[in-house]
Amino acid sequence: MSISVRDATSDDAEAIARLCAQLGYPVESRIVPGRLARLESDPNARSLVAEAASAVAGLATVHLRFTLNHEAPIAQLTLLVVDEAHRTHGVGRALVNAAEEWSRSRGAKRFVVTTALRRADAHAFYERLEFKHTGRRYGKDFS
Ligand SMILES: CC(C)(COP(=O)(O)OP(=O)(O)OC[C@H]1O[C@@H](n2cnc3c(N)ncnc32)[C@H](O)[C@@H]1OP(=O)(O)O)[C@@H](O)C(=O)NCCC(=O)NCCS
């Protein structure tokens, strides 16, 4: 299957909404362009979609964070989801590779991702892509 990765645009709003819903974060497609615009205006963020067979098959976002304790920015994969109909055909790998390539080109020396404990499939996927399990994530929802 031929897979290409490109920047997401507002024309992808419906596909992005569908993919966010598959990840467990439903959003109306009319809301998506505003969210995309926020990321587009951030030079340290990028939104990517993967196309397979002329359809949007996956979505990823990546952010660069500058910190006081590291000279180089740290890249974080902040969203990754592949359409249920296109999984295990290399789409996720293509998106991660594109995000990594951009992060390296911007000077990052480290690439991180956090993933929920319940996402066992994602854990296996990241380990297959040579990410090491090095920490825990703690979270708190503001009420
Ligand atoms: C996790 C996810 C992004 C993987 O995408 P994908 O397109 O199916 O993965 P790929 O086909 O690119 O797989 C890349 C490698 O990982 C392996 N892999 C993928 N899913 C796997 C799984 N569940 N168990 C074991 N290995 C897996 C593949 O076999 C492949 O290995 P290979 O290249 O040596 O053959 C996709 O399953 C998904 O969207 N899951 C639901 C959302 C999610 O969990 N997102 C991550 C949130 S942090």
C-alpha cells in the first residue's frame, strides 16, 4: 500500500474528527479548523495526516518543547491514531517517521510519547519502533 504523509489542512476536518472519535475524543468537524489553526500558528508544532489509497488514513501531531535543563528541544508525539480500517499496514510507522524527521531537522535530540496504560496495542507498537519504556505519566483533571 502506498502511503504519503503531508500537513493537515482544514479540508481534512471531517477525517480528523472521525479519527479523534476513534481515539476516544469525539469532536464536531466544524470545530477542527480552529484547532488546526492554533497549531499552524505555533512554529513548534506540526499536524500531519497520512494518505493511503487517496483517503486520510491516519493523524499525528508533534510538538517541540524548549526547557531550561536541555539545550536541544525535546520532541513529543502529542497525538497518533490510524483509521481502524487501515491499521497494521505501516501508516502509524510512516506518521512517526515523518514526525521524527521534522523533529530532528529542528534540532531535537530526543523523541517522547506518553500513552495510557490501557493502550496495550500502542505500547507494543512503540516498542516495535524502538521507543524505550522509561517513565510513568501522572495526570490530574481540573474540575
Ligand atoms: C497504535 C497505532 C497508531 C499503530 O498504527 P499502525 O498503522 O496499525 O501500525 P503500523 O502498521 O505502522 O505498525 C508498525 C509496526 O508496529 C507493529 N505493531 C503495530 N500494532 C501492533 C500491535 N498491536 N502489537 C504488536 N505490534 C504492533 C507492526 O507489526 C509493525 O511492525 P513491522 O513494521 O515490523 O511489521 C494504531 O493501532 C492505532 O491508531 N491504535 C489506536 C489509537 C492509539 O492507541 N494511538 C496511540 C495513542 S498514544
